[in-house]
Amino acid sequence: MVEPVVTYRVPGRSAEAEIEVKRSRFRCTLERVEDEAAARALVERLRREHWDARHHCSAFVVGPPPVPVERSSDDGEPAGTAGAPMLEVLRGAGLSDTAVVVTRWFGGTLLGAGGLVRAYGDAVRAAVGGLLDDPDLGGRVEAITIDGGRRSAGASSGTILFDATIVAGDDRRTRRLVFRYDLGGAFFSQYALAPQFSIMQRLYARGLPVPNALWLDATGEITGKPGLFMNRIDGIAPSTMPFNEGPYMAVDAATRHAMLLEAARTLALVHATPPAGLADEYFAQRGGKGHYLDREIAWNLVELRRTIPPGGSDAKADFYRDIRETLETVADWLTAHAPRHRAPELAHGDANISNFMYGDDGKVAALLDWELSHLGVGEADLAYQIAGIAHFALLAPPVDGIPNPDEMIAAYTQARGKLDDWEFAQVLGEWRLAVFASMGMSRLPPKLEEVERAYWTASRKRLAALVPGIGE
């Protein structure tokens, strides 16, 4: 079984944040500490400084994994309502050598156990978020050079690769960066940039193969377009036609086979990662209200219905009607067969092999494009990936070295140690890919209508083999 990579970060500066809940003030102070004594000294210092506050709850993590020193204190609040949620935020952010103290001034209204857990956790999240969002270029930007090469992957966002020359005193160095920006809902109407930034940054802090997201320009105030900056990954750029060009076609068949199995194993690593602390509020609201699986089905249906018309009088009316009716039928099946007993897992949401970059050793260097990540069934990412391989093969000449579905499933299962609810996960993954592929193909020019129809025929055939009531 694949174990998460052991890594952690330490804060480069102190941070403070304050929230107010029903007139109670919760001020979080975050500082880097070298040992347990320094953490306890911070608590005592703040107790003296804010002598008029009722509580000084604390949590700290000191030392390297796998066995750092972790302590928390509720300081008079009901047991488990303050220190424990504060500590959980530090764990989720991958921070060590870090102490947080939340000082509470009581506002006269009891918040209850749940309210306290949220308030203390939110106060620490606000301080940690401000710390992680803080830009640090390490000097003055002297020059920017845009890489004008063609970009074929990442259609739901704009992407600019560039080099920034940074000058600090007599030191001059180049930072290779990526600016990924919002296209204004051109593909996904429910696109959300800030959660994508938070998810990537916190997964990187936990040691997963994710680009290092550096800065968020949420409103476009700096760049003119809302977007995020991240470090550039060295390697061959992925392609939306991965069996025609790109990293998989730059190697021999045996290496190609190994790389694709590595993509499945990387998904197992992602799914074993607890989603708590990544983008909690966004995950809780994505798709509306209700069970997390119902909300994800609803999210996808919004995009489908916005893009694919229910009918019409043009020459393709019957074609699009069939797409809508078929995908709506599968959505009903998913709703009826959802494994509601399962705890939610982190799902990437767009685990196509075109979203993987590799190092020279053939290992995954980065899993890209996290805008569709959600709470879901991890195995559905694998089904999506397998279906994507089949679809990409339709657009390419015969290619050797492509694993069959059983080999991909075996690689994933061996890495994760389980494969649960596969019948549901397979339908969900195939359905989500069919929804997004239909949306993308509907934008093709008329001269490529034959490609669009061939793609849908293949999608429909795969769904018909899984869901009763869909004729081929």
C-alpha cells in the first residue's frame, strides 16, 4: 500500500487573525517555536497580555514526522471543543514547529459544543490561510519573459508559462512560474478559483505531487484576470491528445505502460489523503444541499443542462436530445444506487492521463488541474481515468504499451489496499467523463461533427454496458 510522503513546513513569520461569533471575539496568534517550552511560553505571554480574556486555548506541533510532539489545551472550554480542532487545522496544513493560541473574549451568548469547535477551528484557519497566501518573491522583479509555446491541455482555464528575473541586492535569479487564470465561466459556469488554490497549496504542504501554488490574485486586481501563480514543473507538457503527442509518446512502449500504471497509483495516494482542512466550506456547499454524492451529481447536471440543449429544430436536435436523455437517465441510476454509507473522500475530478506530468524517472512529478476536485468516491477517479484512456485511443493510431482496465485496477488496488463500490464508481466515472466530453465536443466546428458523433457513440456504448435501460 502506498503511504503518504512524509513532509512538513514551518511558518516563515508570525501571523494573527481575529473572528467574531455572536459577539464573542476569537483572536488567533500563530508563531514558530523550537520546542515545547517555547510553545508554553507563548501561551503564558498572551495570558499576561490579554488578562481580561476568559480563555487562552492552544495547540502546537513540534518536531519532524512521523512522531512530532503534539499538544492541545481547552483552557476551561468544554473538553474537545477548542484545542483539538485547533490542532487538526495545523495537521491539515502540514505545519510543524508551530504554536497557535486562540484568545477568547466572551460575548454573553453560549455557542454550544458545535459552535465552539467551528469558531476555534475557523480562527486558526484564518491565521494559517493568511500565512500561506502571503506572497514572497524574494526580491524585485526585473524582467518577465513569456513562453510562447503552444498549450494543448487545461482547456477549462487559461495558462501562461513565464520566467521572472528576481533581483535582491547583488543576487539575480530566475523563477520559472505558471499563471493559471479564470476564463470567466467559458467552460464550467461553476468554476471557483480560490478553493482550487487552497486545495493545491495544502496538498503540496502534505507532500503530494501537486504544483506548488504560490499566490492568489482572486479579483484580478494585479494581473487583470483572476488567477493563481505556481511554480513551473520541469518536464514535457501534457497534451489533450496524449497518444498522439506529449510525454507518453516520447518513450518506448514498456515505459509508457509503467507511466500509465503510475498514474493509477498516484490516484490511490490522493484518495488516501483526508479531505479535512483543504477547502471545507467549498466542499460543504458545492452542488447545493444534501448528501455529498447527490450534490456532486447535481453539480454535473447543472453544467450538462447549460451546455447541451434539450432539443430543437436544427439538424442536430435529435443527436443532442439523445445525449441529454441518456445522461439524465444515468444520473437517475446514480442517485438510486449511491453508496450513502461511505465517508466522503477527496476526488480529483478530472483524473485524465493528460493531467499528469512525469519526472525523468518515470514517476509522477505533478497531478495538474484541481478545479473539479470534490468530496466523492475515490474509485470513480480511476473509472474516469480508464474511460479516458479508451477515448484517447479513438483519436490516435494504434499505440503499444497501453495497460488494459484490469491492469489499471490492479495497480490502484495494490497501492490503496482496497477497491470498494466499484459498480457505482465505474458508472459515476464513465458518466462524468461523458458529460464533460459531450460539453467539449459540442463546441467543435461543424467540419468536426463526425468526431463529435463518434465520441458520443463510444460513450453511449460504454454506459449502455453498465446501466440497464440504455440501448446501444
